[in-house]
Amino acid sequence: MLNPIDLVLLLLYSAIIYYAFRLIQRRRFIRWLGAHGTRVAATVMEVHRKIECEKSILNEKMWSPVLYTSIKAQWRHPRTLRVYTFTETLRGPLPGSYGTGHHIEVLIDFQDPARYAMLV
């Protein structure tokens, strides 16, 4: 049977491995889109910020506020005139100062438009 410290360390290491794996997957996906997709400049339509309280990984009794930022952008294909809408939610603030009307780069796979990545 695991003692409490070993259990906490196991949970912490599991969380680190999980987030590292997700980060590697995301970077590989963006690299793939960079090679096979198309880079477009979408117009920011909305930016929402909200704060949620989350439990600490190390102490279930401890809660901390976490900022989430959602960004919604649109781009119109110049030939087909089809409008594409992109959304992204980030944990934390946006790295840049994006507001309504600003442009943001998006990598999109036109073979499957649901495959995209905002470059924020």
C-alpha cells in the first residue's frame, strides 16, 4: 500500500507526463499543419476572459483562481467566399494583445477544415 506522500508524488508525476504528452502532440500537429496546411490571417471577432476556481493538484482543500481566455476569429476564403470560424480557449492570458478587429494567424487544413490551429 502506498503512503500518502508516495501517492501525491505518483499523481504529480502522472499529471506531468500527461501534460508533456499533450504538449508534444500539439507541437507535432502544428508542425504537420505548417507543412501541409495553409496560413491565413483571421479577424478576431470576440475575446472573453473568465476566472474559474480549481482545486490544487497537491492539496484538494486548496482552491485557486485560474484565468481562461477564449478567442473567436473568422476568415473568408477569397475565391469561394466561404466563412471559416475558429475558436481557441487558453489557460491564462493571451500572449499578445488581441482585440476585436485585430488579425491572428491560423493554420488550416482545407481537406478537413476542422483541423486548424491558432498561432497565439
